[in-house]
Amino acid sequence: GAGVSQSPSNKVTEKGKDVELRCDPISGHTALYWYRQSLGQGLEFLIYFQGNSAPDKSGLPSDRFSAERTGGSVSTLTIQRTQQEDSAVYLCASSAYLLAGASDTQYFGPGTRLTVL
Amino acid sequence: QKEVEQNSGPLSVPEGAIASLNCTYSDRGSQSFFWYRQYSGKSPELIMFIYSNGDKEDGRFTAQLNKASQYVSLLIRDSQPSDSATYLCAVIGSSASKIIFGSGTRLSIRP
């Protein structure tokens, strides 16, 4: 596609429910990143994928969070038993190659605004 | 100490003046540094990256890196009202496994 897309754009859920957030990266981009941004805050790095592999999951806030990527393309971020503190905008980004040391641009999607009541 | 620190602002600069945004980082082994601009309600967009000590210029933007002082800055010359946004500093640390963002500096250009 022309850019990174995310769905849904908005999600309102009740505390304790599971949610699944989807990210479609730019076609051909091997690296994919998930971030969380709370109101008025900077971006909190969650996890990155190189292809389908996520070498470091330590950024995920708790074991209620999981992420996967299939076919080197679409990624889903799943939050189980949602809590009110999970409310934030979840941003996905992709880049052609892994950013470290490469003069590459990271393109962000529009985000999913998650509200946990 | 936060890994990447920025003054939250708001920083108010008159139109046409130079806006100076600063960022410090704690990981001395960090190699890659980025500045992103984020308009309210929008996603961040990359405006500059820098890897080597010194200055890097791109149009009205200049990024400055001083690894000895663990300091990176962004200068915006001839500031325009459209430059009003939050500017996020981001750093890839020595582990190269993640990119750490500062909390951002809110910049306001007054006409």
C-alpha cells in the first residue's frame, strides 16, 4: 500500500476484555515497530519485528501483551484482560530495513486509539 | 534518569527567529539519533537523523550532535507558524534493539 495502515482507528472496550490491533506495513518493508503513546506523552517502544521475528520482547508492558507478524507483512498486537491504564494511542511504524545504523526512514501509521472503560 | 530527556516546553519563538530544541541521552554507546515532528492528533514524521558528531543541515533544519556531552539538538531557522508542533528526540542505544523516544518539546511559533 501507499502507507502504513492500522485498524481499527478507534476502539472502546470494557475492562477485562481482549482486544486485537492490526498493522499493515508498507509493502516490502522488513522491519515493523509497535509503540504506545499516552495523552501528552512521548512514544513508548513496545516491540519490533525483523521479518517475522521479534528478538526482544522486554518492552511489552506485561504478559497480557503479545504481538505476532506473519508472512513478513501484517502484524497484530493483542492485549488480554484490558485494564484502564492500557488506554492510549497504539502506533505502528515500518521501515525498509532495521533502523539501527541505517540511514532509513521510519513511517508511522495513523494509530489506534484504545479506550478501556 | 530517563534514557532520553527533553524539556517539555512550551517553547515560544517569534516568527522568523531561530528555534533551538535540545535533547540529552544516557546511553554513551548510542549511535543513531533522530528528530521527529508530531502535530496535535497526528502521527510522528521523521525530519532529521544524524550519526556523526557535528552539524547536519537540511533546508531550514540543522541537527547538532555532541557524543562526548551526550547531547543532540535541532535548530529551526526562519521559524514559521507551521513549525508549531511537538518535536520528539529519538535514540537507538548501544544494544540496537530498540529506539527510545523523549517525551517531546512543544514548540509554538507566534506571528
